[in-house]
Amino acid sequence: MQDTYRRIQTKLADHTTFGGVIYPSDFNTDHKGKRNMKSSLTANRIALDMRFDEACRKNALKLKNED
């Protein structure tokens, strides 16, 4: 009898970027925190982490070009 296996592609973690800081309040669904009417605090943290990654990438390219 021939066994059939389903191939599942797994996504590897990208360790070349900053994943951000995880706070205990991230796991607390009852946590109200400070109300920010302009935008989401979580979205702001994600955007800040992405800007940090971009700044690191630009610095690495600049250092590479100086060599």
C-alpha cells in the first residue's frame, strides 16, 4: 500500500529584522489602556518597528558602500 503525504510549505522566521517588543498587555484582552483616538497604539508600535528596520537597512547599505 502506497502512503500519500501532503506537502505543507512552512514559512521560516526572518531574523534579519527587529520583531518588536512584546508587552504583557498584548495578551490581556481586557486591558483598556490609554485611549488613543487618532490611531491604534499597537499599529503605531508596528510602524515604529518597521521604520527601525528600514533605518538599519539604510545604515548597512551606507556602511557597505563606504568600504
